Amino acid sequence: MPDGDRLTKPLTREPEKGGDDTGPTRPAVPKPDGGNELLRRMKKIDPDQAKRYRQRSGQ
Amino acid sequence: MSNTSPADANASAGLILAGIETEYGFTVEGRSADDQIEDAIAFVRGYPGPCFAGWDYCYESPRADLRGFRLDRLAVDPEDAKRDTGKTYGTPHEVRSDRILPNGARFYNDHGHPEYATPECWSLDELVLHDTAGQFVLLRAARVLSEATGRAVSVYKNNTDFHGSSYGTHENYLVPRELGFERLYAAVTPMLIARQILCGAGKVGSESGPRADFQLTARGDFFAEPANAETLFRRPVFNTRDEPHAAPQTWIRLHVISGDANMIPSCTRRKVGLVKLALMLEIAGQAPRWNIPQPVRAFSALSRDETREFRIALDGRNWTTAYDVIESYLAAAEQTLELNAEFKSLVAECRELLSDLAGPGALAPRSIDWAAKKELLEAYRGEAGASWREPVLQAYDLEYHNIDPAEGLYFALESMEQVDPMPSLDERLARIESAPERTRAFARGLAVSRFSNLLTRACWRSITLDLEGQELELELPPNKLYSAQLEAADDVGTFIQILRNS
């Protein structure tokens, strides 16, 4: 990171050439019978799941 | 009903037509990425809801560049291309599986991913509803594919496979052509870089450059140039594709490809709202000017900043912060624009989150995906004594984005009221079949739901009807306020007449 000055304001805009001035209800998630729903789901996840996850490149 | 053009007449009021297109990740049990194009075709074609198959490709121009030239070809990811060695998928029309939904959305397969492009919306809240409604469309199609194949299908609203393949969530903003590339680039690029602190989805690890434990964004590893028209390889921070999907002499569709897929609806709203704010300011000639000489490096550095200092290098060895960049837009908007209630709320919310991130960071996990994900992972690490390199952390990252409400970790947080709430289920379900009012999507959607027997093709820009053997293409200008009376048209003649008089 450079060690120049911190600028807290933007640059002054240059005048434009011409132009004009035109300008819930919750989802159907089953409620846990007590305990922590997040932990319950985390325990079910295969630890190597993302290691196997492969996708085609997209945009 | 007024014929006033909101985009022309009062863009400062926030009336910029916008949409979001999301390529979803997905897995089919027992299948691999080598099968993904065939699986994506089957995924989309199995959608069980009402839809029309007949997308009109005649106005597509993905190789046109806003800077006034046209690429000979678009680059492809060489690693990805290896998967297609020796394979043939048929003609482009045989491969493409576009479906137009009654809500005006386009559901299709783009390369190897099912993609949902929302209908065009005027308001942020309406766009969030349609973005989340898209998740139901994907889920319905996934369940049909699973039943048809007997294989488990999982769908992820994310942007990476953690192994170097990325797929996008793109935003589209229709703005007047006279803004041109240079003004758009100057006005929007600083915001694209800075906004990630308020709307990044977060990611465990890195897929290019030095190793990172955790990043603010999923896409930060995939940008190679400040500006170009590419989307598959050598992606830019600012995309210059010039494909307006409207009269090209009048409109530019700003195609933003640097954002992440968000699970928290308020994060989606903020992501789009901040770019709209930059555009509204530029239309008014008031957008701040920040000279960021190396946008790619700045984007990546911010994504990897775990200090929450969020520095951005400027010209001449000076620097600023993402806080100051965003605040400059918020202040300019308050001082120079007549903000409607939606944007006043956006400005207030962003200020609150900026203040929180600069301080305790207690609010951020409720409203920002990266912060929610990081808090979840840090809690696990504290409990299990796990390092960031444990594979299970990327597994949790992936499952945060699982769109099945009964499985995804985001939805667990939502059910436990740990994150900002979803819009109501009724509102989201209604958007599967109803288009945003007063938009051209409203006319497109009605053509699909009411006159599909006469519809020969349709796209963002027009619909074409077969009237007793004569084709009639009806242009759908984007800046019209489409009449609600269209819905009451009993016959196609009345529909056309109201459309023309809207």
C-alpha cells in the first residue's frame, strides 16, 4: 500500500463537455424440535463436499 | 395512466430499469462437470410451470463493445474448453433451452449452468422479490430433474467451485446512450470496487494470487482487466458489452459482472441500489470522481482485507478507503438528488452499516452475506479449533448457498432470525407468475400467459405474434409505463391496441 496522503473526498469533477440533464412470512423451513437448526444442518454436511464440487466456467 | 418516460424525465428519482441474471451452480448425483451441459439442458427443459419456448435471438450482440468496436470472438476458459474435446452438442438452437415465464423472466441454460434472468423492475424491492422468486423456479426444475433421473440434485446460488471455475451473477441497468463509456466507467467503477464491503458474499480461500483465508467476495479472484467486453475469461471489473436489448441509439444496458450472488435479500437490494445511486448521480452530473489507477488490484486487495481498514490505492501514492468512497456517493445523493423513500432508506442503511464495520461490526452479520458467513465459520473454528485450511470450511461455505430452504445454512440462519428477514412467502411465490407492474416485462408476461397460442417468439425488446399467417413484431420500449389495462384485454386485438396506446 502506498504511503502518500489519505484522501477522504473525491476529486473535483471536470466540467462536462455539452451533454444534458436527462436525465414475510418465513420460507417453509421445518422448525427443529429444539436445539440449534444451524448446528443440526452443519453436522449433516460431508466435510469433503467442496473438494469434490466441480463446475463448468460460466460468465 | 401517464405516458411519461420515467427514465428520461426523472432518473434522479431512482427510476432506472434493472434486472439480475444468476447462473446457478448445481450437482446431479453420480454425474460430473463433464456432463454439465447436457444436465443443464435437461434441468431447464424439465421446468414444470407455465412458460413459452421461443426466445428471439435476433437482437443479441455479445461481441459489441461500448467503446465503439466489435470483437472478432469472445475468449473462453482454456481449462473449461478441454472438457468439450471430442464432444458435439448439436446446433446452438438445439443446445439452448430458453423459457419465457409469465412473470416476464428468462429461464435458460447458459453454457453449463441453469440461469434465471429476472424481469426488468423499476424498484429495488420488486427486483429483490423477483430475484428470490427465481430460487423457487430453480427448485421446481431441480425436483423434476431429480424425479426423472432418480438422482439427487442440489442447487447453489453462488459464483465459484473453489477450484478456479467461476459463474456469474450479473446486474443490468438501462441508461441513456448519451452517458457513453467514459462517463459510466468513471462514475461506476469506484462503486463496483468499494461496494463489496457492503454486499460481498464472502469466500473461504483463494483461486488466484497469494493465498487468502477468507475473502469478502467470491468473484475477486477472477478479474484480469479494468474494462473489456469479455465474460468467460480475462473478465473485467467494468464490462463493456454493448447489447442494449432496446433501441441502441437511445439506450445502453450497463452490464455489471463483478458482483456476487447474494442470499440475504437486503444485500441484493443494497448491491443494486448503490450502482443505481452512482448512475442517478452521473445522469445529474454529480457523481464523485475517484481516480483508482489499478482497479483490478484494488478490487482484489479489498476482497482480501481482513483488517476492515478497507484501503484503496489512488493516483500519486495517495489512498482512500471504501468507507470514504461510498460515503461520497451517499453525501452527493443527499445533497443533489430528490431521493424517494426507497433510496432514503438505502442511504440510511448503508451509513449504519459503514459505521458498524468501522467499529464493532455487530450489525454486519445480520445484513451482509460475507459477514454472516464469516461469523458462522469463526464460531465453528472457535468450537472445533479448526484452521482456515480445513476442507469442511469450504463445504460450509458451499452449503450456505444451497437454495433448498430445508437444507441451506443461510436458510437455517434465516429461520433462527440471525439475518435480515426474507420478504413474505406469499409475495415471493406470487412473483413466479406475475410480472412487475408498468414495465415492458408486464406486457411480455401477459403475452406468455394469455396469448401464447399466437406468440411466435419474444425477447427483452419485442414480442412477435402470428395473426392469421401474418407476423407482427411489437416493439416494447423500455421507458414506457405500461398500462394495467393490458391485463383486462379479452382478445389479442384489444391487447395490441392498449399496448400501442400505452
